[in-house]
Amino acid sequence: MVLKIGLLVVFFAVMLAVGIYCRKHSTDVSGFVLGGRSVGPWLTAFAYGTSYFSAVIFVGYAGQFGWKFGIASTWIGIGNAVFGSLLAWVVLGRRTRLMSQHLESATMPEFFGKRYLSSALKIVASIIVFIFLIPYTASLYNGLSRLFSMAFPGIDYSWCVIIMAVLTGVYVIAGGYMATAINDFIQGLIMLGGIVAVIAAVLSQNGGFIESLNGLAKVEAATPGVYNSFFGPDPLGLLFVVILTSLGTWGLPQMVQKFYAIKSEKDINKGTIISTAFALVVAGGCYFLGGFGRLFGDKLDVVNGAPSGGFDAIIPAMLSNLPDILIAVVIVLVLSASMSTLSSLVLASSSTLTLDMIKGHIVKNMSEKKQVLIMRALIVVFVSISAFIALNKDKLGYIADMMGISWGALAGAFLAPFLYGLYWKGATKLSVWVSFIFGAGIMMLNMLAREMFPVILQSPINCGVIAMLGGLVIVPVVSWVTPKLKKEATEEMFSCYEHEVVVQSKESLGK
């Protein structure tokens, strides 16, 4: 117990020190929200990765989908690395950085408002962000609670919630984006080392990798050996999870906003490689670990093919017999993942509400100093809401379901308008409205009246995929039959891509 608490004290002290150190970078809006658009490749890549993967992945998704798909769940982590990281950086990184600076937008809703010439779009987008980041925060805390109860029996989990919320709030309020980025880098290193150590320790409990695979082959199933097969028992269900967790990042404001802050061209190239490698280790490792969950069925009291304590109990059960030092590492690992994601969420939410709703609409004239002050106040509000949700965690559902609702709504509403907005001059204002209504609306209905949906779409994950893919069809179709934006306006917006730059011959063959 002393060891576990000691590591937590050191961890919290470092996070707090970074926040205080970064105060000088957060005196204006650009510095507080974007780090002055001067963040290097390592910090940006780790900020992207640690915002991507949290306790939601480690506890909820890895446990539930490892149980359902067996070792084939590793494909989810590979998809996250290839589509959620590599292609996201290649397709979105450079263009997002150029156009967001050209339009002077610091948030995704502000981008929509300026790209599609509609302040109403900006306001509605900010409301969608605020509403649907809440279930994501809830799922984050729920995952942390499972591990905390395993590691600290007899200690009230509410203390962990309060300390985590307060310290996250302090370092984000003090240092803004730069403090978040530096802490994300430190937390990312912990995640990389921790996941490798945990996988090795868990597999050793069953005789190593080969013996663990042999054990999966012996698990009772309608098709013998299906849980250690290439695509598992449900390839279609696996595909839906890969799409949601990989393509979904392209439309999440807290993820896309990382591209706004990149410093230079070479940083984009380096960041792409670093982010992809990080995702491959962390996400691939988490789902790979979860794939062996059925080997621990004797600790889970399986009833009708599912753990009686729910899918979120699988990973804690797998870790319960680890040495104290490794359990301490796991707690710091999950805290790292959770605090990095929480800091990203509260910064995205507070900046969106301040810049896209309050500024110019509720308060007409706001100085830079007042904008930063309001953002800091809203961080306190959002952290308080998230802590309240966490302290009432017994009323929450499965982690995977809550995250599916959040990602499905945000990516369903935003992915298509953002992607087409970067690449296609023909996207119209009305097509964005339809995408917003369809993406957020279908996920809201799924949350409130799930029984109305066909069986396959009652899953928030499957419904979220339909919301995202539907938007990619809706925007071009509606754009073709609705009034276009003024040609002069779109030409001016896209002019940021036409500026000539001089590069060395090793970068281009020339004429």
C-alpha cells in the first residue's frame, strides 16, 4: 500500500509542477488553447495518442471486445494505429494546420462557423461538443473506478476521483495546452512501459504466449478454437468496432485540435510516425491483452457466457494476482491515460464554449484576458461535472456503450463536414446542418429509445458507425442540390493551399 500511494504522490507532484512551469505559455488565447501553434512533433504526437487512449480503452473496450472476439481483438488496435493515427495525420494534419490558421479558428466549431459562413453552425456545434463529451468523461471515470477498487480495497474511491479532478483542473488551468502536452508526453511514456510490462506478467500466469494461445483454443465455443482464430467468432462485429474506434477520431474535436498546434512541416512527418508507433504499442497491446480474458473465467463467475460482474470487470480480474509493484504501475498507467484524456476533454469543452458561444453572442466585447479567465472558470465547471458523474458511477452503463454514444454523435455530426470542408469547395451550409442533425440525432435516439432500432443498430457502436458513414454520404448528396457558398469566399478560403514555398531538391524533383 505504501508503494502504491508513494508512486501516486510522485506522479501527481510531477503533473502539478509541469502546470505551474507552463504558466508563461498561457497568457493569451492562442497560448492557452493552442500553445502558440509552436508545439513540436513529440509533444503533439503523444498528446494525440494519450487523448486517444484512456481507461476507456484499457478497461472497457479491451475487456469487452477481448471477451467477445478473443485474440482477433488485436485487429482493433492495429486499425487504431493505421486508420486512427497514420491516415488521420496524413489526410488531416497538414490541411487542418493550414486552413485553421488561415481562418483564424482555434476550435472545431469555430472552423465550421468560418468555413461555412454561419455563426449558428458554430453555436450548435459547440452545444453538441459540450453535451456528448459528458458520457465520454463518465466512461473514463468508470474504467478508473474498476481498477482502483481492485488495487485499493477498503479505501473510498471518491478520494481518487476528487484528487484526480482537482489536480487535472489545476495543471490545465495553470498551463493550458502546453501543460497538457508536456504532461501527455510524460504520461505517454508511462503508458508505453506499463502496457509492455503488464502483458508480459499476465501471459506468464498462463505459461507464456504459446500456452496462453493453446488455452484459448480449448475454451468452449460453438466453433472450437474460434477465440484464437484470425478473425474471431464475429468478423462483422469486429469490423464495426474497428471503424468506430479508428475513423471516429477524424471527427472528434479534442483529437483534431491537436493538428491546429503543430509547429512546422517536418514536425508533421515526425509526428505521423511517432503517433502511429504509439498507437500500435498502446492500443495493440491493450486489445491483445484483453483477448486472453476468457482464460480468467474462474475469477469472473461466468453466467450465460458473460461475467456476472459485467465486461468491465474482466481486466481488473486479469490483473488481480500481479505483484504489488506491477499493480502500482497499472494504477499509474491508467491514471496517466485517464488524466491525459480528461485534460484534453476539459480544454476542448471550455475553449469551445468560450470562443464559440459566449464570445460575440452572450458577451459582445471580450478582451484576450477575459476570454482566458472564462475558459479557466469553465474548466472548473466541467471538471466538477465530471467528478459528480464519477461519484455516482453506479448509475452508469457499460463503458463501451457510453463511449459509443459519445464518439458516434461527435464523429457522426462532425467528421464529414470537417473532412469535406478541408478538401472540397462544393460543400454547402445546409449539408452541414443535415449532417449535424443526423449524427447527433440518431445517437440521441439510440440513447433514449434504443428498443425502436433494428437489433443490429441497438448497439451504440454499430449505430455510431452508421452515423459516421451516413454523414460521408449525406454531405455530398445534399451539397449537390442546395445553394453553394459564394465562389469568391471559398476561393479565398482555399487560397491557403496555393501559397508557393521553397524546398530543397531532396524534398522535390522540381520541373
